[in-house]
Amino acid sequence: MVGLRDRANEAIYTFVAVDETGRPIQVPEITPETDLEKERYDAALRRKQLSLVLAGKMKPNEATELKALFQ
């Protein structure tokens, strides 16, 4: 039908700031303001911690955001 739209895909992107030589650099931390931004920010923290735990770069007991889901 003409004019109808359905969501077909959704994605989460991760951007990395780099210097002139292509090495990652620190950027100022963002402060989420709206409820949606806060929800997405918290979800991103959980995804990051899960990735670090699965990669063996963080101990599961240090993943505070993940632990909060199960308390």
C-alpha cells in the first residue's frame, strides 16, 4: 500500500574520536537530559560492560550496571 511505513531495522552505532595519527582520544563525557536519552545511555553502559566481561577485560563482579539488573 502506498504511504504506509513499517520499521524494518534499528541499529546502534559506536563512534570513536581519533587524533591526527588515527589513535583514539578522550572526549568530554555527555550528560543525557531527556528520559529517552537517559534510558539509552544506561543501556549503552550495560552493553559496554557486557562486552568487556565477555572479552575478559572486566571481571563479572566489577560490572556494576549489569549486576543492578539482577538485584
